[in-house]
Amino acid sequence: MNTNTSADTRLVALMVILVLFSPLAIDIYLPALPVMADNFAVDSARVQDTVTWFMFSLGLGQLLAGPLADRIGRRPIALGGIAIYGMSAGLAYVAQTLDLLLVARLLQGFGACATSVAAFAAVRDSFGPEKSGRMISYLNGAICFIPALAPLLGTWLTHQFGWRSNFSFMAGFAVVAGALVLTLFRETRPANTDVSGAMLSWSRYQSVLREPTFLYHSTMCMLAMAVILAYVTSAPVWLMTELGEDMGQFTLWFGVNAALNILACMVAPKYIDRFGSRRTLSTGLAMLVIAGMAMLMLSHIREAWAFMVPIFMSSFGFAFVLGSAAGKALAPFGDRAGTAAALLGLFQMSGAGAMVSLTQRLDLSPPDLMVLQMFLLVPGLLILWSRLGKRWHAPAAA
């Protein structure tokens, strides 16, 4: 494990840059979704697919990116992902049809998945099974600045230069980040990394998937991520189209929630240190379920605050679940961190993307959709409180 403080600081800064690709690709153009729907003359659900398609490939691509990161290293995977991300952002900028834009977003998800795998595997490499859980929480806190700032930037870009400028900004970010990673990122892959057998053999994934600790905690990450994804895809249409909020008001609500998310992600590691990861996970799951109850009780009120107050609660629940569950899911796999991180990403991104894409077609209002997503966490909370849950998540600190 790297014990040099300055090297650790540099590594964390670079990992923050690598994980920024995903939230930037989602959050910066959210205020432009209604404009894009008008531009392409389609309904809002079709434009929301630009988010869910990105999320789907973001997770699915990790099945390849994870084993590649174990075989050839974290650095080349990160650089390759940045290149794909930048080129697909350029394709999205010039897309004249929604179908071509969806293809570009699908490709962009594959690029972002590579940077995400490289980041989380490098954290697991450098900080070990216990500290990595807390480091992941800090990383999540850092990337929550993107939901706070990106919609503000996206609003300005859309007003000044049109919705396409959001994608040119993503391409520029890829160029700058690529230069930093190329010059500063040193390989972290351990010498004992398991590279035996075929890279995409079922046995590599099976060795991770047959571990109940991984399956349970990755599923909790997926369900918590589905709550957040349902919110970010539904909020622009609900707040701006249905409730009449303007782009600035939407950005304010979104920014307040992002600020609370930042606070929650900063609090979660401290909570883990004091009370242990099991109690943190239990608290987070309970917060999400309670937020669902609040959303259900307020769903008849067509006001922005009635929608956002339960969302504020869910942001704390999400941070607590992800901070305690992600590290625990990766803990048993020191020699296969890339593969394990890839499967975690598949659950968290593709699983959540598929869930939200399907449930959005149930013709539910956004508040009812949020209630459904939050209540899906009830079985996970009950399992955690059972004897089985105590075995899968020991009460020791993460």
C-alpha cells in the first residue's frame, strides 16, 4: 500500500478526475432536456433515454473494462476510456437525429465506464480493503460537486450557445483530463493480480458472483442508484414541464440537493468510523424507505417542495448506502479488484439504468415512480436485519 502522503493525495485527485466523467455526462445537460425534446419533436421519455442508455452502457462496458484493467493495467484503460468519451461527445455534438444522439451516448457510456473501473480499482489497489470503503465515500462526496455546478454551467451554455454546446464542453474536458492522466497517473495494479485464464471467461465473473457478500451489497448499490437515476431523469420534466418551474428554479432545487449530497458523502465516512459499516448501511436503507413514505404522503401536492423534500432525505440515504456497501462488496477481491469493480459497476449502472428505463414506461407520475424505487429497498433492509444479513455483513467497521 502506498504510504507516501503526497503520492496518495495526487492519486486521489486523479481518481476524482476519472470518476467525474460519468456525472458530468449526465448532469450538465439536464436543464436542456425539454429544449432537446422540442428540437427533435419527440416526447420527454425519448429524450430521457439519452440518460438511461448512457447508464446502461456505463455498466455493461465494465464487463470488458474490468478484466482488461486486471490484465493490462489501470492506466491504459483510463486513457482509452477518455479517448472514447471525447470522440463520442463530439459525435453527440454533430448528431442531427435523436437516434444518432442515442448511439453517441451509448458509446460515451462505454468510455466513462473505463475511467470509472480504473478509478475504483486504483483506490482498492492503493488503500486496501478497509480504508477503500471510506475513500470511496470521499470520492462520492467530491463528485457530488458536479450535480451542484454542472446544471448551472449547462443552463448558461444552453442559453448562450444552444444545447449542443454541453457536449462540446464534455469533449474539451476529456482533452484536459487526458493530458493530466497521461502525465501524472502511475500504474497501481498489484503484482499478484490474477490474470490467469481467458480474459472474458465466465469463471472470472463466477468467482465474484458466487460470493454472497458481493451479491447482496452490489444489489443494494444498484437499488440506491436507481433512486438517484429516477430522480435525475424525472425531475426536469416534473419540475419544469408539469409544475411550471423555470430553468433557473430547477437549477436551484437541483443545486440544493447536490449540496446536501456533498454533505452526506462527507458525513458517511465519519459515521462508518464511529458506528461501523453495518449500522451505516442499515441507517441508509431506512432513510430511503422513510423518504419513500414521505413522497407517498406528499404525492397529492403539486408543489416543487413536496417533491424535493423526500429527495433531500433520499440523498443522505444514498450516500450512506453507497459508502458502506461499495467497499464491502469489493473487500474480498484484492487479487481481482478490476473484475470485481466491473461487476459492481454493472449492477450499479446497467442494473439501475434498466430498472429506471422499464419503470418509466409504467405510466406513473414522477412522485409515484420515486415511491416505487424507494420501496424496492424494503427487502434489502429486512435481509440486513436477519441472521443471513449478519453473516453477509459482519458488524465490524468497513
